[in-house]
Amino acid sequence: MSLQVFIPADTTAIALGADEVAAALSMLAPGIEIVRTGSRGAYWLEPLIEIEQDGQRCGFANITTSNLPELFNADGSYDREHATSIGAVDALPWFRDQQRITFCRAGVIAPTALDDYVAHGGFRGLRRALSMSAAEIVDEILQSGLRGRGGAAFPAGIKWRTVLEAQDSCKYVVCNADEGDSGTFADRLLMESDPLQLVEGMIIAGIATGATQGYIYVRSEYPLAFRRMCEAVAAARAAGYLGENVCERGQQFEVDVRLAAGSYVCGEETALLESLEGKRGMVRAKPPLPAHRGLFNKPTLIHNVLSLAAATSVLADGAEAYQSLGCGRSLGTTALQLAGNVRRGGLVELAFGVKLQDVLEQWAGGTASGKPIAAVQIGGPLGAYLSPAQFETALDYESLAAAGGMLGHGGIVIFDETVDLLAQARFAMEFCAAESCGKCTPCRIGAVRGVEVIDRIRSDENRADNIHLLNELCETMTHGSLCAMGGLTPLPVQSALRLAGHLDNRS
């Protein structure tokens, strides 16, 4: 049997040279079997190649085409003690100390190989769901405490129950995979590394709610994720997991993959539904809620990628196993994405409740520049900036809200002491002005005026009056905007100004 070498093929690993490494290795040692996997999310180690060794996958980090000949010989043998060796990958503390549930297969399996997926526990949740009634599945989700991972953290089970109880012969399941927050990449990583898990979650949700059609709305800037999802859906359909008779159990469910419109606001669920219907992506007023009148005016369960993926684990292992992780009302695990000025960038999956300080030290490893961390922004471009005095905050929904922030999609962007926080505040307003759908005045006009006011503050022009004006503008945007685009933009603006010393804690 030829030596198997596992080389990642997700967007970030490819950007760091994984394709070139794979091509060079095939030329250097033609007898080696190269298996393209997804990534484990340790981007600080990519390209990370792995070799099966004594029953373990051993890793070699930051491989390039130049150091490849030092590691491998033409006959397929290799240097086990090479300087790039990190030993058994699972034993590396960065991986060992995580609680990987949703991302347990990421970087381990070939992304769209159905047999590989099943061999590593795939479709266990679906098989159990097929033996349960719809109400029993929904109750399992309710009991698990699973909350939406897209940012709002609404209890998933309540959504499922609402759609189940809706009286309509046509229902839909929609996956919001239009991941657009800066510093976030968890959805992309899962779709590129373990896309069949998302397909399984969609099927379970369909069976539980009575929906027969699902749509996965993938961010337009994610061409590889889009391709992987199309391949995964095709593989599941060919194996009988999709169609008119799912797993020959008399259940009907189909999934189609759609490419998003390229607009940040289409990540808002009602704007996404408008886009799916072929319209301009603009926010709808609520009520009615999508669970009552969503896609094509029919009851619709809409979740993000990680919510649906987590549902597979809930059904596979049971509600009690899932709720044994986490704390308070934040149960299960969260995918934290470490970006910005960071030494060890990547994704870590941990139980809710871990301290931000521990994440910054143990997993992020501090800044790439080596300078002290001055601020972190959590929750994407609409998230608050936290100061070092707040780094003892636990990473769960309630603790972050109490600290004036939000967890959002789990992105953590790190800044050292050279950061210009006034520039960051301006960026938040400018981002809102550029990405607003234009439907409501506080967001459409307020963000433009906000940029102008911040520019006057930066120029030290009537500073006190302009800070007062900015606070009033932020209050109007918070309470008057139709959706979170305008409603949450004041959060990064005011927290950045506060950290920069331009607002006191009462402002």
C-alpha cells in the first residue's frame, strides 16, 4: 500500500500554497497517494500536511515547495524527524484542548467523500431522526438548548416548533451561508471541509418541520465553498439521502444551492429571502416572522450554517450530551475565529464560558507583532471593541452582553497598541453607509452623517459638540433602524471612541 499524505484544500490553505505543495509532491514522489482534505483551521500552521504513522496522523507544518525535497525522497520515504514535524496532530495542545464537535471531521476527511463521512460518524443524527416523530425531533432540539449561531442567538427549538406547527402544505428550510462579517470564516471552513454535515442538518430540519425543500444561500465571494456544497448535495442525492424517499423511509426532502447576491445586508434573514425570490435584497419589516411567512410567503425555517450543523450532533448524541457543555443559557460549543494582528490565527471550537483572556493567551498566542494587545473586536463589523480591562469576560452570550458587547458569529479580531481607534470608529460608520440596503432613513442617512461627524472629531473641530452630536445620532440609529445593520453600528463606533478616550463610560 502506498504512503498516504493528507494535504488541505480549503481557501486559506490554498492561498498559502497548498496546491503548489500537492503538485510538487506528486512530481517528486509519484508513488505517494495524495488525499486532499479540508483544513483543521490552524491557519498559523498551513500548509499543514499529515501522514498516517503508527495509527496516528502526524503533521508537518508550514510546508513549502522549497522544503518539500528535504522531507520526502523520490521513493516515497520521508524524514520523520524533519524540523517541520509537530508530531501527532491530535496531541498538539492547540488541538487537544479544544472541544471539537461541529468541526470534529474538518481537515480529517475528504470533504465530499460520502463513505469517508459515514466512517467518521456522519448521518448518525439523521438515522436517529428517521426513527422519531417530527415533534420528538423538535423536542430534542429544544431540550439541548441549541441557539442560533448566526448572531442573534435565538433558541433554535422555538423556531423549529413554530414552523412545525404552521398550517401549510408547503414549507421551506433555508440555510444562511452568506457569511460576511470581517474576521469570520467558520461557515466557509465547514462548507469546504465537511459540507455533508450541513446537508445532513438540512435534511433533519426538513423532516422535523414538515418542509420538503431546502436552499443553501452561499456567499458569492466563496466560490470553492459553493462548489463543495454542490458536490456534497449531488453525492447525498446519488446515495438516496435526498429526493422523494429519503433513505427509503418515505420522507421527501430536496436541497438546492444558490449563489448570493454579493451584498452584506443579504446576510440579514429577510433580505436574504428577498434575494432568493429574485428581488433586490432589502430588509422586510417584522412581523410577520419568516417562520410564519418567509420564502414565497410560506413558513420557513432559516438558520445559519453552524446552527444546522450543530443539530446533527444534538440528534446523534442526544440533548443531554450537548447541554453538558457550556454554561447558563449558552450551551454547547462556539466556533471562535482568531484574526487580525494575531500570532496563531485560525478557528478553535470551545465550550461556551471560556475566558477571553485564556483564548488570547492559549490559542491566539498574543499578537503577530509581539506588541501588547490593546483591543479586540468581537462579533464582526457590528461588534464592540473590548479593552484589556474586559479580557476576563466569559465568552457566552449573557456575559458579553453585560460587558456591552456581543458574541455574534464568533469572530475575534485582535489589535495591538498601534491601532487608530478613531479610524476604526470611522470604518464602522463607513461600512454601514456602503452596505446599507437603503430602506430606512436612520441607517441610510445616519451612517453618511456619522462618517462626516467622526471626520470632524478626528480634525479636532468643535470636538465636544460633535461628540454630543455623534451620541445623539447613534441613539437614533440604535432605536430607529429597521434591522441590525443600522441598529448595531453604534456599538463599534461608541466602544472604539470610548477606548480612545473620547467618550466617558456614561456616554
